[in-house]
Amino acid sequence: MAERLRRSVRTAGAWDLLSAALAEVASATGRDSLDVLDAGGGTGGFAVPLAEEGHRVTVVDPSPDALAALERRAADAGVSDRITAIQGDAAGLADLVGPASADVVVCHGVLDVVDDPGDALRGVSAVLRSHGLASVLVAQRSAAALARAVAGHVDDARRALSDPDGRWGDGDPLPRRFDERALIALFEGAGMRVHGLHGVRIFADLVPSSMADEPARAHALLELEAAASQDPALRVVATQLHVVAYAEDR
């Protein structure tokens, strides 16, 4: 139970925002079952639950091992018929699945690691249908600086603030982090318009992890995260930024 709650506290914000995006597209199309493309979906942490909700999900990921794990996970969940696994990169989505083929594109934790985030976003835009939305989740620079400072690594925090990629040092596991201004500019450069910007994990990574061991406190934390997600003053310290966007000409 405690482990499930820990995972819920870390992912609930992204799930809530994605669910809202799916509901918006379903309302616009009049269809409950949507064509979802999960770019960089890996082992299916989002894809399998989406398929369980009745959506048709295509996962594009560069790792054959991750896709093999996805297929096993989909089989265990009984949704293999609603999930398609394709090996490839985000920048080449249109070549892999065809242009204007997706109602919703999920792109979580991808822009942080790809060679060219702009190319990846242009790939996302190319596969969206006229009513489609993209759900994009990225790591935020300011949160990394705050976390390193709180841990006593002041020099790392300074580097995270000044480094062009928002990295705190050579040991940083992420190739890249974003701030709000750079992120919005990236979407505009890819011909996409930001429809919504939210903070994810504003408090969850700062409070004692033991909070997730107590259901009542964990649920209270989830409610706090939801209430704070759109507050600009708090969003800047969120570990991740969640963007809902659509192509400029849609």
C-alpha cells in the first residue's frame, strides 16, 4: 500500500492533467475511444492504463528492451489488442505512424533527453489531428537548483541556475532541464501553442517521504498538489512542468 501511494503522489498530477486533456478531445470528437500516441512511452506506465480505459495506444520508443517489457505488460493486463509498439525516435513520428494520425500525443520525460527538443516537438505537431492535443512533461531547472541547495550542495545549485541546459554538475543524470520562458519559446518555434501550463510535484519531493506511508496524509498532499498546480508563484518550484499544447494552425 505504501509503495503504491508513493507512486501515486509522484504521478497523480500528470495523470490528472492528461485525463483532462483526453476528456477535452473526447468532447470535441464525440468519441470516448481515442487514438493516443505515447512518444518515449517505454514500458507502458501510461500506455497500459490508457488502453485499459479503452483508448488505442501506439508507443514509439527507441529501446527494444523497453518495448518488449511493454508487450509483456500489455499481455498481462489483457490489452495487447489495443497497444502497438514501434521502435523509433520522437523526431521521426510522422514517418513512423503517419501525419495527422493521433488525437492525443503523450510526450513525458522525452524533451529532457533527446538530441534536439525542437525536432521532437515538430514531430509531435506533425502527427496531431486538427482537434488534437499534446501532453508534454519536462524537468524544471529551478526545482533542481532548490533541491541541490536544500541538500547542502550550494555550488551545484548555482550551476543549475546558470548552465545552459540546467544541469547541476557532471554527475547530473539528466541531459537537460527547462524554465517556463524557454519551454514556451520551444513550443512556439515548433509551431505549437501552449494551451495550459501546470506544475507537477511542487511539494511531493520536498516533504518527508514517510507521508506516503499514511493514506490520509498522502491524499491530503495530492489535494494540495492539485490546488497549487496552476499557481504561478508555486509553479516555479515544481520538479516538473506539464504543458498541454496544440499545433498553431489547429
